[in-house]
Amino acid sequence: MTDRLPISKLQSFVNLMTAFGKVERVYKLPASDRRENDQEHSFLLAMTAWYLIESNNLSLSLEKVLKYALAHDVVEVYAGDTYIYSTDQEQLSSKPGREAAAAERLSKEYPEFTGMHEANTAYVKREDTEARFVYALDKILPLFLIRADGGRMWKEHEVTIDMIVSNKTSKTALSPEIKPYFEEMIAILKNEESELFG
């Protein structure tokens, strides 16, 4: 079998995925001081998407959805995570450029993994219903995690419900499958505002 992937490339990819697990997000895991990492986030996104597709009998391609969920943040190995409510305007404005450069670097380092590159591109462009579904779900998952943690991150970063609504309404509206969950979660957060937002 002469076309087998060299073991050195396999080692390189395992190293990349290990580095992916070291990219820390701002969000802390509920009842823990440890920050969620990109591996955990991507796995949670993929499993939650699969759960929703199966439970709600959604007419979406599970294969596409899982690829998008698993690949969507791999660029952060080189670009880093960017907190949506950061006060660092340079970090916020440079995000698209940093992530595009990271995607280019990954495509040069792993040209044989076309599926990952295609999934990332389709996700970034929100090319189809599945990409928009994963994109919108990605925007609401932190709400569940932070609510489960009693709103700790919102209190620490002085995030308000209005900030959440302003940042996420148009993004979640891209997916008719996710929009109702966002709207229901906002109603829950408003009902629990004094407890979750201080």
C-alpha cells in the first residue's frame, strides 16, 4: 500500500489536535475554575447538534453538521480564541484576518485533509443550512453553560441580557431550528436576571 499516509504526518496531526485541546476559551466549566478548551467545546457542539437533529427529526445532513462542528474552531490553534465581549477592539477587529491566515496555514500544512478545509470554509461562509445551524448553535451553547454555573462569567465580565440579545439575535436567526431555543433561553434569563446577572 504505497499511498498510505506517512506516520510522520499522522504524528503531526495528533500533535495539532493536542494543541487544539490546549486552546482555552474564556468560559469556565460549571462549578470549576478550569476554562473550557476548544476540543471540549467542539465535542459538545457536535454531540448537541447530533442530539437535536435526531430528537427533533431535522432534515439536515448529519455528516455535514458533524464535520462543521468538529472543524469550525481548528483555526484557533494558530489564531487563538477571541472573546465576543472583549474590550480589546484590536483583538476583535483582527479576528477575521487572524483566522483566515490560520486557515491558509492549515491548508498548507495538511493539504491532504481537504474535507477539513472545505468544512471550515463552508462554515465561515455559512454556505448551507447545516453551516447556519451549527453557527447558530455555537452562539447559544455558552448560554447553557454559564446559566448552569449561576451566571458567574456574566457577573465577572459585566455582561447584560441586552448585550447578549444585541450580539446573538441576528446570528441565531440564521437557523430556524435554533432561533426558538435562543428566544426561549432569553425569556428564561430575563426571568432569572437578578440571580444570573447580579
